Amino acid sequence: MKRNLLLLGALFLISVAHAQFVDFGTDYDIQKGDFAVGDIDDDGDLDIIFSGDNNGGTEKGAILINDGSGNFTSQTGDRVIKMGKSGNIQFGDIDGDGDLDVIFAGWGTSASPSIGIALNDGQGNFTLANSDSYPINPATTVTSAGFADFNLDGLLDYYYFGNGVGNCIIYFHQADGSFQASTASFGTCNFVEPEVTVVDFDNNGYPDIFITAYDNITATRFSSLFKNDGFGTFTQYAGVDIYRKKANGTSSWGDFNGDGYLDLLLNGDGWLNSGEDNDGIVRIYKNNAGLSAPVAATFEWYRQNGVGNGSVIVDWDNDGKLDFIIGGWNANTSKQETALYVNTNPANFEFTKSLLTDTYFPGISEQGFRVADLNGDNKVDLLLCGYSGGTMALNRRIAGYVLNQSSKASVAPGAPTNLNAVVDQSSGVMVTLTWQAPASEAAKFGTTYNLSLKNTTTGKWFYNPMAVVGGSKNGWRKVAGRMGNVFANTEFELYDLPAGEYEWTVQAINGAYLGGAFADTKTFTIQSTAVSNPVAFKPVISSIDNHLKIIIDNSALKNRIRIYEISGQLLTDEEFAGVYTKEMKSGIYLVKIENASGIVNTKVIVK
């Protein structure tokens, strides 16, 4: 059955008082779900995918195709993605062909697929990828999935995190197009409904991982940051002390105080073995190039009952400061709420709560939130799903959206300036890309950047910005409500790109997720003599007390190590087997490791 949803016409009225909320209707009721908003059919407008758990406890999903005028037609058949409850959906160009593919995961309860990668044919038709080519986590319950380039080789990797022992898996994209599974970073993790956020918290370019879950091993709530060491391997970061852990909720990141580092908003259940004296938790952690103690801000208590994206950080009122929206069961008011917290004093992390539940947002729990400009007015709108009770008295699962009624529209950022690429092939291949923030973003918070990188020799995308590059719609984002793919960095390094000619450019994205124009396209060349993409051995590299330590999990291999200063001067050329240690001065070094399996190049910081 097809159903037209008129977003720009007359709104579905629940009552006169609740006219701002548009209900998709009972055919689309879900909870513990998620949305993805993007141009899946490449026709220049935003479509919607949403999925979750219906009233019967089974997967339910829909794809709503935009006709360009805000009329959405529900698609059936092969297009529909059904992820199941407590999961998520995310866009990414996993095959490098320029269109939006989908990764999804959720707690499935029927024969329908609840986990997988769906490949786009360029016209918005999805085909479930063969698991031999795109392997998936075999766990019966998988609640988090997503894309990221964890080892900065230009190839998009992906992850699946699920319930049970050893089900924290990253699949690394290899040069031949295959994927290699790795659980090395997370050992015998044994979580229940892990929720994962990928973020570069220390602005070094490498995507880090933040996990919240219930830990079966310790029988406690679990909230922890895993730092990327540059090889796509991760170490639980001791410098982050999450005061009173939480689970069954979400983490969101944004620069609340404008210091250039992404702060953490944490919410969810906190009562069990956490030291919390209530069953909900909302807390902000200030990022001082590493996280400090929680900010002393006053919040209501919300219980995030069920994993989902139940909070979102966004410049809702378009004043250049980041606000946030949060929802769940409010233990103080004994009802479900969805509330907007407006940033009134960034330096002191002070927010003003807008009591909008009754007249603006429906109160929901077990929810999913996404933001997107659905009607093209440069004001980000809110998509939401979950269970609605309380004063709205819907007493059912819902899915719908709220149009932003702010008085001011967002202004797109200007283009970044002074783009520069430096290619160093003296010790393998390292490409350093730099740019300057546009003047338009001065004194504004939450600016991130979108890198566009394409090998024009092969036609393959290495960093698909999922936005229009050049032409009349230059900078228009094909994916809504997301940070840029290189986060807040204005310097970015890539390693071991294959030979060829490359085109690259970058755009700024503001706190309302509105993209500005891309800068003029630049080029660089990787010579054919360069080393190809790194191969399948993964050295573990650490630096403690001015000692560099390298471990290769095969003591029989004969390894050669070369260490260079950042200037390119060779410092060390040695052979070792298994474990290598060396005392070094503090600084930044280029390390090249070669054995019979291949070559790995990386940058190492010795502290």
C-alpha cells in the first residue's frame, strides 16, 4: 500500500494545541527505532528511512520517497530496511561508487533481516549485500552498527557491536575490497545492548569509540571511551573518568563552549551499581583535549528506557551556540517528556529548559531522534519515534516530526580557505591536508568539516562527502543531521593511498548541520612507486614514559622497522621479531614496519 504524507501542506492535527507535531499515522508506529535522512535516489531532495520495533515486538520499517515538493510516498518491497528494536541506521558509501549505502542493526525477532549492509543501485533501490563479501556479526542481538575510516587509509570500515562475549567487532576494509574482522581492541567484551558513538574527541584525526552498555562481566553499567592509536586498534582511555556510569541510553557530542573540542552529553539509566540515586541520568562532560569532571549543570532526571538515539545536540535556534534535545521518562514529573535545552551561557555550560512537551513536542520514551531540514527553510526539524503517553494521551508508539518554529534561519558557512596538500613518499605514503576555517564561523560553535576525496584515475571515492560538490547546489548535503566526516579538524592525514591522481576539497558544516559551499577543488598525485594499501598484519603500538613499544602477533615473522623524524630524516633502521622497544625523546615520528606480509606506515606520538 502506498500512502502520501504531505509535509508542506496542511498538518495532521492531533488537537489545536498540538498542531506543530506531524504524526505519520498508526501505519508507522515504532519505538526503540532510528531514522536516516538522505537523498537515496540522487534527485536533489531528502528521503527518509526509519525502522524499529512495532506494537507486536517485531521489526517494522519504511522508506519515504520525497517527490521534491515535500510529498512522501511510502515504498514497499525490496527498498524497505527493517532493523528491529534498539538498533540504528546509518548512511555511507561502502563500495565507493558515489551513492548512499546503508548499514543497519537491531534486535530482530522475526525472519526479516535485522542486521546487514544494503547496497544502493544509485536510484534508491537497495539490495542486501552478500555476507560473504560484507561479513556481519553472528550474534543473535546486535544493537550498534556504523561506518568510519578507523585507520585513515581512505577506505571505509564498519563495525557491529552486540550482546555477549566477543561481539565487539570492527571490519577493516582491505585494498582488494575484502573485509577483515578484528576483535583485538575490545577483548572478551560481554555487553548487553551496547550503544556506540564514533567521535574524534582529541582532534588528532583518528576516529575514537565511545561505548555505553550493561557489562555482564562486572554486573554494572558501562560508559567508556576507547582511544584510537592510529592503526585502527583501540585502548580503553584512562584519562576519561565517567562519573556514575549509565546504560540503556545514548551519548551525543558537540562543542558547547566553543573551545574547538567536542563535549559529551550522556544520558540513560544510571541506578544499578553506578552510585546514582535515581533511575535516570543526564550529564555533560567538558572536553579539555581529554575529558574532565562532569559540568555542574542542573538537569531534570530522564530515564532512557531502551537503547536509541534519544538525545541530539544541535543549534536549534540558529544563534551560533549548541543546544540539545532530550527525552524519556522524567522521574520528577512522573511523565514522559521531550525537552529543548537552550544554551544561554556557553562558558559556564548553562542551559534553559523549554517546557514544550504539551504544546510542541510529544512526550515519548524508548525513543529515537534525528534532525533534518525537511522543508528547506534552513531551520533544522526534529524527527522522533517512541512510546507516547503522559499529557499527550496518545498511549501508543508514534513516528513523526516537528517543524522548527524558530524566528531565525541558519546561515550557511562560507567556504574554507588556503587548502594545501603535502605528499610525503619518503617512508611510504603520507598525505597531509590542511585548510583554514571560513571567517563566517568565527565566534560560532559546533563547526565541523566534510572532506571530499576522489581518485580520478580509477573513479573511486575515498572520502565521499555525501554532499554536492560544485554546480548550482554546491555544498547541499545529501545526508542530513550529521557532523562532517573529519569532525572539527582543519588538518587531516591519510596513509598509503594507492597510486593515482586525486581531487579534493572541503566544506564547513555549522551547528545546525547546514553545509556551506565547497572550496575550489585541488589536486595531488601519488606516484606509482608508492607502497600500496597496508596489508593484513596489525602491529600494536604504544608509547609509555618515552618508550616506544611495538608488538606483532607472530613471533616467527622477521620484521624491519624504520623510524623517521617528521622532517623525513631516518633515525632507526633495525630488525626484530615479536616485540620491539626503544627509548625515544618526546615528539612525533613516522614509523614504517615491513615483513613478509606487507608494509604498515603510521605516525606515532611519543610522550
